[in-house]
Amino acid sequence: MSVSVLVLTKNEQKDLPACLESVSWCDDIIVYDSYSTDETPLIAERFGARVVKRVFDNWSAHQNWGLRNLQFKHSWVFYIDADERMTPELAASVKSATGEAGDHVAFRVQRRDFFLDTWLKHVQTSPFYLRLFRPEKMRYERLVNPVSVADGPVGSIAGYLDHFPFSKGVGHWFERHNSYSTLEARQISQNRRDHLAFSLRKAFTAADFHERRFHQKELFYRIPFRPLVKFVFYISPNAASWTGARDFNMPCFRPSMST
């Protein structure tokens, strides 16, 4: 079964060509652009992608609008960011999974983060992301770092989605994550206004990763010395298996962006 590909962009002329090359097998690529001021739309068109523009407001609202309003050619969609690359093994798994999906409405994929061409194996709370789905069965929640919520059974597929968050330089990474921390602060305020329930038990035992992540974030917001706690969280289980200084850099970077 064929799959549509959705790419979210804003000023991604540096990363977009390699991203689109990795999904060149697809006959329906939509570049969902937030009014880039660089060559992003022209690059997308050169690769045969359709370009749809919308002003970015926040992550969940922007993504949900896309899933509800974009005209996908196929019933399954793979979502990818411009700084990500689909490996051939993952591409084969995507095509196979949609043909044998059964009652599944979404599939998790495993992502690898890279820094200076080194795979950072120990810098994520979870490497699995819901990226292949039926768009009518998917929605996003939260202003930033959105939670993917599938309305139905979820499976997993083989192959890696490779992520290059430092492709534009460390300075750009800090600038982007500083904006994320601002949105995280707004999300905290919104959660308090909405009186969303927090469960310490679910922060550690919820079967669904995204539900567990929500409660872990709420727990994290409530504890003192958050940057130090986050640093220790990342390095303690992995100290014996670091691949070098680059594996150590990310636990140093991320706490500095904590709200």
C-alpha cells in the first residue's frame, strides 16, 4: 500500500534536500511550510513535492490543522522533519506495514540522534515516535514537544529514522531550544489553568509512553534543581557505556534549556 509523506518546514534550505532524497520513493510528498523566507519552497518543488503554506501558531495546533485539512493522496501518512532522514530499511518497513496493518492505526519508529556524525545512544528518555499513521486517527497535544495520540491500536516497525539536530550548528540548536523552553513555560501555565490532573503513579507505570511522558513532565516541573536532576537522569544509567565526549555533551546541553 502506498504512503504519503508530510514534512514540516520553515527556512530549511540546508536540510531539506537530503530529507526529500531519503523519501524520494514516495509519489505524494507534502511540504507543509510556515512561510519560509529562504529557498525552501523552491527546493521542495524541484523535488516534485506539493507546498502548502500556513502561519505557524504552536506545534499541536499547526500539526492538527495539517492532518485535518491537507489533501493526502494515500490513506497512510509518514511524518518527517527536515533534519531527519529515512533509512532504506525503514522505508521498506513502512511500505510493508501499511499493507499488513490489520486493525493498527499507527506505528512507532525508532529514531537515532546524531552529533558530528556520531550516534548518541544515551540521550533520549525514549527513542520511539509515532510517525506512520492514518491521519484521521491521529491528533497532537501540547504547545511544544507535542504528544502524539492515536485513536486505536499502535504497532512498531523496524528500521531507523536518523535525526541530525545539530546540522545548522550548536548555536542554532540552543536558539531553537530556548524558544521551546518559552513554550514549555506557557504549557505549564495552561496546565495549571485547566486543572489537569497529575499522577505520580502514572509517571512511572502508565503503559502508554505518551501518557507516561505527560505525567513525568508534570513531575519534573514540580521538583527543585531541575537542570541538575535532568543531567543526573541522563548520565547515571549510561555512564558505563558512553561512546565518548559527544555522548556526554548532550546531557550537558539539555539541562541548560530546562524551564
